Amino acid sequence: MADDFNAVGDFDNAINYYKKAHVNGDKLSAAYYGKAEQCWIKGDLETAKTYFELSGNYKDSAVRLLEIFYKLGEISEENADYKGAI
């Protein structure tokens, strides 16, 4: 069931069912990664950061985390929050 949810982009349910079935590894990481991408698209960078971190070494999650940190720095700089930007 979790695989089906993951295939259609329902990552919340996929994550839930993978956890209930004690499935780890690439399947769960893929669901976390997909959820992170959804959050990124919506502009919810903090939640995206959390899910990219949970996805571990899946695909390019480490690079995506750096992109989020960079974007958060840009936002802080735009808001004259120079300490936050650093």
C-alpha cells in the first residue's frame, strides 16, 4: 500500500505506511525526498529541510539541503537579518 501511495505522490501516507510496516532504506528515503520536494515547491523551506535531512543520502538530498540553506540566507539578507543570513 505504501508503494502505491509513493507512486502517486501521496508521500504523507507513504511515509506513514512505511513506518507502520517498519520499512527503512530507499523506499522510506524516497518518500521523504518526495515530501521534501513538495514542500520546496510550496515554499515551505523549513519543512523541506527537515524531510531532506530525513532522506539521508538518497539521490542529491545533501545538495538540496545546501540549496535550502542558501535560499534561507538570501531571504534573511533581503529582510536585513544579517546575522540570520550568516
